[in-house]
Amino acid sequence: MPSITYVQPSGAETTLEVDDGTSLMRAAVTNGVDGIVGECGGQAMCATCHVYVRPEFADALPGISDDEEEMLDCTTAERTGRSRLGCQLPAGGSLDGIVVDVPSDQV
């Protein structure tokens, strides 16, 4: 099973093992990870699953769709070069073991 580690602004970490292909947003919401809201249910329409992907995983990320690009401009926390929507990132494959930082604000 792939793993995902969420790092809170405080430095606290939560590591989950999930089914292959589960989105980072769905895994967080299902398991009660603080700071990931997922208001739109994974449709790239709300930006409440914004995460900062650690640089060592940057080359493994799928491309950003036009919808995700647009929503990343609407994040509450600052958008950076590491910003992605968790609903658009599937666990597993080259993203197995991914580590993401949870922004201080989502809404």
C-alpha cells in the first residue's frame, strides 16, 4: 500500500497507508487529517485541499490541468512553486511515500 505523509504547520506528522490511486485529498478527509477540507469532493473546484509538495517529489508529479491551475490562483494560503491540489494527486506509483506540507489556512 502506498504511503502519504502530511506535515502540519506545527511540524506534527501524520502518515497514512492507502489504496493505490487514492487521492491525497480523499485519504486526508477520510482519515481526519487536520487542514485538508475537500469541500468540492475532489472536483478541482474549491482549492480547500491545497498542499505544498516536498521538492524531492516534484519530478514525479502529474502535470497540472487548466482547472487545477485556475484553482491554485484561489488558494487562501500563499501559492508557491510547490503548490498542488491534493484531489489531483493519486497515491502510489512514483508518488509512493510522498510528503506534503499542509498550509496554515484553507478557507
